[in-house]
Amino acid sequence: MGTVAAGREAPARLLKVAAAQVGAVHRWTDRADTLRRLISLLEDAAGRGAQLVLFPELTLTTFFPRYLIADEKELASFFEYGEDVTRSANAGKLFQRADELRIDICVGYAERTPDGHSYNTCVYFSANEHTVIMKYRKSHLPGTKEPYKEPGAINQLEKRYFEEGQEGFSAFRVPGMLNGTMKKSSNSDGDISAVGKGDPIVGILICNDRRWSEAWRVYGLQGAELILCGYNTTAWAPHLHGKHNQSREQSKADAYFYHKLVMQSNSYTNSCFSVCAARCGLDDNEFPLIGGSCIVGPNGRIIAEAQTEEDEVIFAEIDLTGCRPGKETTFNFGKHRRTELYRMLVDEKGVVEPDLLSD
Ligand code: CDT
């Protein structure tokens, strides 16, 4: 995939990014096998020159929230423990390999904290810093706490197994990816011309978060240039979607359509690049998840896209200066937003319809 032209005179800010799409991982899959596959994807991306590789939501296991798991020991086996996931037996080698290859990685996993809290989490590991520089916990948990009553219904029990992330959406800069970036020391006057010249500004979302424009806009308001989003999106879950009469084919087509719709539209309205990585394929030979890992430009167009529903690396060299035209014109927030009209966005959680009309 070629470089996406900036179309302006500003010096290019080129970044080689990849999504590591991960195919079926079964309930019975050996954790060591999964780890080997992840390292192989990382090495494949390294071979293409990637500086940053995004892995999916809950990268290390099957998507276990689809099951009502009564056995505490089995449930516990899907989580990583301790403060530092880079030392986890199930994931440590992936971070070590990224460090050796000098590649940043962003990896989703189920987190159980030392004081017993559980989150659907994603960390950003900086090879430049040799450590995790951002931990994000999923904010919008989909599905239900209790399983559906109908036998055979496909569940989504994230509200049962995880707590909602409370930290919100903190964009962060990633060091060591671009040469000659402006630093604090060279901008002691707080010069406005520093905008778009510092280290890349990144934000993390996890799966269902990508359907919420509010989350993207909070990142957009921090000048995010690149959004990273791992996901497990089922291709067939009639109860979850409230569409009981839909065919499997239509359900899958819809799942792909809405996935791309939100990645493309929110990248456009925040004038940022986005990378998304799927856990996909037929888990347990029974539960279909969509692929569709892709890299989207700030104009909302797809730059690179998965061709399979299996393990696959999607790669592109992107030029972050491509965010500037949108951020400076149509989506120049400082110039055009009407915050005085948006009160309802934070005052109301649910829908407040206008009064009914009189007879
Ligand atoms: N894993 C996850 O968050 N799945 C959700 C299901 C939401 S139902 C529309 C997703 O956004 O794919």
C-alpha cells in the first residue's frame, strides 16, 4: 500500500502502521499456541517495516463473554493478573519481541487488578520507552449481565464479567516514532504554530466504544491524529441486535456495514486516521465474528483492508499531515463548534422526546 499524500507543503510525518487481525481462537485453544500466532503476526508486520502494530480486543483468548461460565477457575483463566501485563506468562513474550524489534504494540486483554476488579483493557507499549505508556479500559460495555432466557441464544455478558472503565478518553503522544518533532523545550512560549508538529497524538477505543461519536469527539478535541480500536464483533447474534427474523447472511452483511460506517464516518468528522483490528473467524467452530480490519484516512476513505477472516496483517504508511486540512477547515472545532447548543449531550443520558402533540 502506498503512502497517503499530505497534499500540502508541510513536511511529511510518515508513520508505518499495521493491524494484526487474529482468526479463530477457541475456548479450548492452548494459550501458548495463541501467543505463538501473535508473535508470528508481529514478525510479519516487522518484515513490512511497521512501527506500530494494533492487536484486537481480548487478543489473548477466545471472546469468553459469549459464555455463561459457572466454573470460577475457568473464568479466572481468561484474565491477566498483576499491575504489569508485559510480565504476564500469557503475553510477556509478545512484549519482549516487540521490544527487540523496536515496534510499538497496542494489545487488548482481560484485566484482573490486584484488588480484584475486572476490566476489558488495552495497553499501548512504547518500544522507545520499553514500557506501557497508556492503559485504557473499555467505557461502553455492550450486552447484558444476565444471559438471555431463550435456549441457544448467543450471549454478550461483558456487563457481567467487566466493570466499566472510569478514566475516560485520554489522548497521548507516542515518542520515538517521528524524527524532528517539536518538543516542549523548543516551544517555551506555547507557540500555536506547534499544532500538528509534535509527536503523534493517539487515542484508544475498544470495540463497542467505536459506535459512540462522543468518545471519538473527546479524542478529536485533544487533536487526536490516530485512533486505535481492537474489536470482537459477532456476525450473528439475533438477541443482541433485537433482529430475530434476520438471516445469517443479512446479519453478517449488516455487521460489516455498521463497523465500516462508524470507523469511516468518525475518522472523517474528527479528521484523524484510524486503525482497527478484528478477532474474527468461527470460534469453537460455531460462533462467527467478522473480519474487516482496516486502516482509514482522515477523509473517511479506507486505505487498507483485510482480505480474509483469518490471521492477517494489514499495513499502510500514513502521513499524519493529512489530518491538517480537515482539522483546519470543515472540522476546525475552535472555529465552528457551537458548545452553547450542546448542553443536552452531557445533561441527559437517555432520550427525552418532545411533548406529545395535543388532539
Ligand atoms: N465486543 C463488543 O464490544 N462487541 C460489540 C457488540 C455490540 S452490539 C452492536 C460491538 O460493537 O461489536
